[in-house]
Amino acid sequence: MTAHVIAYDTANPGDVSDFSRNLARFEPSRIRKLALLVKTEGNSDVNDFSREFALLSLTAAIEAHGGKALAERSTFLISTGCEGAMTPFGYLFVDVEDAPADKAPAGSGSALAFGCARSRSLTPEEIGTPAHAVIVAETVEAAMREAGVKAADVALVIVKTPVTSHIPATAGAVRNTRVTSAHSKAVGALGAGLALGEVPREKIVQEAFNTDHSLYAKRAMVFSGAELDCVEIMLLANRPGAAGDLSVHTGFLRDVLDARGLRDMYSAAGCTFDADGQVADAQRVVATLIKAGSAPDGKVRGVRTTMKSSHLDMDKHVRAAMSGIIGSILGSTRTFISANTVHQAPPGGGLCACIVRKAS
């Protein structure tokens, strides 16, 4: 079993032409599972249907290649917002069963493996509560089992978690309170931290969500969406003995200007830099993921910005700013950038991850 990661571009949220060309490289019967991590240029509002459009188009393309059975082995994590110098694109993750002639003996090192899991549908009364966080933790644990890894092997957990807007409550006596994106991300992050042993179970209480920022996971990127009613997990790990020439590495960001933190991540992954501080062997970098945050007061390094006072959502400022920072280091606009690090880093901080091809 070998994990492959391929970037593909999109002309619009429903464009799957480049995706289909790349998917055609793999024989459907040998694909154990697919996962897609996609950035569309939607506006991120609850009534923005770019995610649904992308999901519908991708599902149809997968079914055309391998039928409904392949679509059922696929995980879709679609995020909106491509502000700044960021290309709308997707990462295609493919886990294939190697042909006998291609199988390599298990090595003594480790290589990239990814695991996916989906929870049952949550009731509206569960969404945004500690029960929701426990379901996230259980789903992360299922993804670890699916990938054949332990918590110590996991480099990054990607969580997609639901919000509520118009779903009616299932119990007449219970009022269905609106759960915001930030609140749902907070629940998802603490649930992931629970599964990875980074957040104690007794600390996950209703009052902590998006309030007690001393609690945070260290290896989780969380997204929310109104298009789903369950928890979806994709995790990236370096599995001992796994086949393949890819590995995943994570790092931490002090703030939205932390170019040094990004360089430290690439350096730890074995990349080199030219005299201008740009990655010299960028062809080895097959994926970069960033979760950037903003301080509660909107300041950056103690100085006032308009991120909180602007008519634009703060997340849009963060994504645009970070696209310039990472673009100047990697020399590419094709980077997956998301904002709002609630319970995923200290306030104002962030995290980053890269998948690189091992040096030959």
C-alpha cells in the first residue's frame, strides 16, 4: 500500500477536468481509498453553496472513474476562501494496492499514511456540546485504526465538523440553538486533542468552548460546514514500515507574519534554502497546509491592525496575509490556507504542515 498526493487546479468550484486527468492515472480496482482536500473561492457564508457544487462535481467524476463503490471509499474535505495570492485547487490523496511487481519490502523507516473516518449523523441537540467533542475523539481514533497508526505517529488531524442553521430540533422540549462556525471548530479541536492525548477529558465542558484558550490541540486543523451532519476525519501520519517516498512534517506559527516558523518546518523536512530564503528544492514539496490565527484584539506583534475593525471578516485578512508570506518562501500560490485557530494553537498563533518527497 502506497500513498500518493497530487495537486490539481480548478477553474471554478465545479471544474473537475484536472482532477479527472490525475485520477485516471490509477486503476480503480487498486484504489483502497481516496481523500480530497479542496480550496474553493466561495465566500464562506452559510448560504455559499460552492462546497456543495464542488462535492457534487467531484462525486460524479469519481463515480465515472470507479463507480459508486469508489465514491463510497472517498472522503471529501472542502474549504472555502482563496483570498490573496492563493490558487483555488485541491489535493488528491490516493492509497493504492501495489501491483506485485511494484511492491517494495517494508523498510526500517516510515512513510506517509493517511486514515479517514466518518461518524454517525449527529442530532441537532448534540452539535456544539461535549458529546459532540467525544464523537470527534472517537472518529479520530477510528481513523488511526484505519491507517494502522498510533497517536505518536500522527502528524496532523484534519477535522470537518457540522454547524446548525435551520435543522429542526428532534426533541420538542429542546430549543435548537444556533451553533456558529467558531464554536463548532472549538468543539472539533478539543475532541481531536482528546483523542491524541493533548487535552484531558475533564476539561471538555460546555463553558470551555471558544472561551478557555489555555486548552488547545497541537496537531489538529479544524473546518466547519453546514453541508454535513456528521464528523469527518482525515489524518496524516508517518507509519513505520510503510511503502512510498513521502513523509509529513508539522510546525508551529507564532503569528500571521511568522516566516521563520514556516522555514523551520521545511528545514525539519530536509528542504534547503537559497540566498533569498526561498525553498531551493521546492519540487520536493508536494503539499503545504497552514492554519493561521489572529489575536483576539486584532493586534499583530503588539501593533493595531484593521483585522477586527474592517468590514471584511477577519479570516479573509488572515488568509490573504498568509498567502503572501508562504508564497515568498515556497514560490507558489498553490497552498492550502485556512484561518481561525480556536483551540488549535495559542491565541494568535497557528500551525503548518508539509508533505515532502524524500531526497534521493
